[in-house]
Amino acid sequence: MKVKQLVSKRYKETPADCVIPSQTLMMRGGYIKPVGNGIFTLLPITKRITSKIEAIIREEMNRIDGQEVLFPVAMPAEIWRKSGRYDSIGSELLRFKDRSGSDMVLGMTHEEAAVHLMTDLADSYTQYPFMIYQIQTKFRDEPRCRGGLIRVREFTMKDAYSFHTSQEDLEQYYMRCYDAYNRIYARCGVPEVVAVASDSGMMGGKVSHEYMLLTDIGEDTIVLCHECDYRANMEAAPCIVENEAGTAAPLEKVDTPNVKTIEELCAFLKIRPQQTCKAVVYQRNSDDSLVVIFIRGDLDVNETKLRNALKAEIHPAVLNEDSGLPAGFIGPKGLPESVTVVYDRSLQGIEWFATGACETDKHYIGFNIQREMGDVSYVDVAKAVEGGICPVCGKKSIYTSRGIEVGNIFQLGTRYTESMDMTYVDQDGSLKHPIMGCYGIGIGRLAASVCEAHHDDYGPIWPMSIAPWQVHICSLRADQEEVITASQALYDALQAQHVEVLWDDRAVSAGVMFSDADLFGIPLRVIISPKGLKNGTYEIATRDKSMKENIPADQAIDYIVKYVTESLASFECSLN
């Protein structure tokens, strides 16, 4: 491909609303063009990158016995009603009516379609286990689009679904997928991606992992341990902290005028946040009923854990005079009977703390839950904190980092096969529901994440395995015949050796050409110039600036082919 003919345009200035490096560089480099909020056209450069990612994924899915299918994007609502998700998923699911008035959806995921396909095809235990996968467009009406391809509404995704006759068989296959994902990320040039335990969310199931690229611009918080290999998403990480029981004392109600926050209470009583119990109030989405969470004053509520504990969607409460809850002074004693109460386990065993008295300008000190409220149940609904106790090694070594989710795998169980009545005849003649797993990777997000992991101030640094082209020929002084002649000969020879080449044959300044070359991010650059030709050499350099050499022109082809071949081979080492 010649740059003159390439459908792309580079920009010097950073477009408005770019918030992270990959978005800035891909917009400036002519990789993507926004069509609407969270909807992009992928230009030829990006399409070449994503096609290579898809090829790697296909190889790895086929390697673990996957069979490729293609589900529709638009589906009748009826199959989503069978699973229960038509009503349980909120506005992220795009619902519409076709011309006949039938309810339809755009697929944001395809569990229902997978079960619908296999219901009539896998009716005997002899056909199990198996895995089907697709690479398909999906639509999620995401309310928080950001970061270019990092969070979008329309996207291409590889999603796979495995079917099993036993939990043991699912677990064995799950680990094959776990390993395959590690190979995919290594081959795509981001071996630093880590798998973390996660919450299953709308997908359902009990066991799940997310694959995270650790980066400061990530919107997910990852909980890790300095002392062992423990890793989990904040949504799934338990909060384990040391509690100071304190010394039991008589319950006393004290005046605390205009003292509404934990900080104000600690300053007023001269105590630490760990000695307080704060109230956080939510409402169920279904009926706006109130839920009060009591949690240690230095901790925060993890809303995902709370949703799971309540088995309900929630939102922060809006309190009024009729709620019976005086904001800033809410405590366990004196609550209206209609309120659902949740005690976080951070309060368990504490014999003295300060908390609201359910009266304006009043707090209790010396509060003891067991003494005042009797036996209550404690659940973990707090966010894990820096310096917390690791659930694996038991040391106070928890810390947090940021990450971008670039894939996920779930053990779904029978949630979908039961709700959609998919059965098979087992060996003993009985009807059983298959057990499912599902496995997803966002293609565009992975491409942007690789850019996020490998770039400098001037542009992306694409790994050879997924680079849009492998070699970039820069013809300095393309207005001189000897430069064009030498460049054409090299271009033709490399293509004959099946090397992917981008040739910048434009008569532009060196500054413009090199600036564009940095934005293209191609791993190996060959500079052909009048000065070099006079000396009988080509300048060959890597995009990451780790190497620059003047190579005799008659040795350049062999040098380049060897470099590309060895570089590609380095990405295949994980297969051995």
C-alpha cells in the first residue's frame, strides 16, 4: 500500500474530547472516525489491525475445539423473554419494533441465541461437550461512552459458549479457555494482561474472571496482593479489615448539633472513623423501598456486592420528611419498620462505637449492636481497601490498581438452559439441562488497549503480530528519480517475499513524513534518501527506537525479511 492511496488523514492537533492516549493517537492518526456517541467507523489501518487480532483469536478458539458460527444481530424479543433478561436488563438493551409491530432487540450478548441454536441440535449426552463461537457486531446502549474504542455502544466481539454434562467437565474446559486467553494476549503483544476474579453481573453464574490490562487510565479498580498472586476486581474482592473491639460502656445519647458527617463526628467526639458506624441509604428500583446499610465509618459501600446481597437493583436514596430518616443522624436504633437493614461485617465484634440516634442533632456513643439489637446477620458489602487483609495469604498486603477489561470468562451453570428449557437425554435416560460457560473478547477495545500499553508521545508502537503493516518505507526526496527507483525495487521485492509494506512515496518534508510514520506505528522503518543512496545504504530503524542501523542496499532485503520473520516468531513462543 502506498500512503498516497491510503484512505486516511493525519492531524497535528488533538481533537476535542480526547481523554486518554490511545483515543488521542488513533484520532490523530486516522484510525477511527466518530459517527455518533460511542459509534465509530474503522478506517483501513484499524481494520487491518483488528483483522489480525481476529485471526489470532480464531486460531486459539479452533485450537481448543471451537466451532465458528454466526448469530444474528437483531433478534425477536421472545427468546430474551424466555431467559428473563428482556425485563431484567435495563436501558442498555436496545429494544425496538419491526414493521409488523413485533418486539425485537439488538444483541448485546448472545447466550439466548446460542441456547436457541443448540436446543434442537444437542439432544443426547453423546454430543457433549462442545463449544461454539462467533465474531460479530453487538450493540449496548452504553450511558458512559469514553476513550474512543475503549467504551462504545456498537462493537465487534468474539463470544464463545461451551455446553457440558457435568460441572467437572465445565471446570476442565474453563481452564483450557483460561490458558487460551493468556496465549491470545501474549500473541497480540500485551502479555502483561492479568486475569482477576470478577463479579458475574448480568451474565449470571458463580465463577468468572476478567482479563485486565493494568494501566492508570483504566476505569476498573483491581485489588491485588503484594505477598501472593491474589487478584480480583473491586466488585468481587472481599473486604477484610482488622477490627478494634473497644471497651463496652453504657449506651449514651449525646447532643451533636449540626454534626452530620463522619469527619465532623470524629472531630466533635475526638475519635477515629474506625470507631464510628455510618448509615448509607439506597432505594430498590422496583418499588423505591428504603434500604439502610450500616458500615464502619472509614469504609465505603460496594454497590455490586449490595445488589447481589439484596438480589435487586438499587439507586441512592432521595430522603424527604416522610421517610422517617433524619439525614446525617441515622442509626440502627429507632428505624421505621418498613426499612430493610443491612449490617456490613466490618461492624462484627465491635463493642463500642458512635452512630446516629435517629433524631436530629443526636448521636449514640457506646453503641453495641449485639446488646442493643440482638443477633443480626452480617454480610460483606464494603469496598476492599489499601492495607486490607488478603483473603488468600492472610497478610495485610492488599493494594489497588486501575485496569481496562479486555476479556472475560464465566461459568454460567444452567441459568439459560433451564429458563429456555434446553434439555438432553442423559446416559441413564433422564432429561437434564446442559451446563454452560461463556467467553468474550472485545476486538476494538483490545486494539485500543494495545495502543494504550505501547505508545510514546508521537504515536502507537504496534507489535509485529498485529501491526497494520510490518515495514514502512520512507522515501525522502521522493521528487528525485533515484530515490523512487530504489524504493520501488525494495517495495516490490519485499512484497514478493510476502512482507506487508506501507510505502510513503509522497513529495513532502522529512518532518511531515516522520511525524506521520510515528502515527502509523509500524514496527520497522526503512529510510531511503539521496545521502544514503550515495553511500550505498538504507537506514533501518525500529519504531520503538531500540535499533537504528545503516545497512548496505544489496543486503537490505535479507535483513528485513529475517527481522520480520524472527519478530513474528517471538509472538508464537507461547504456543510451544
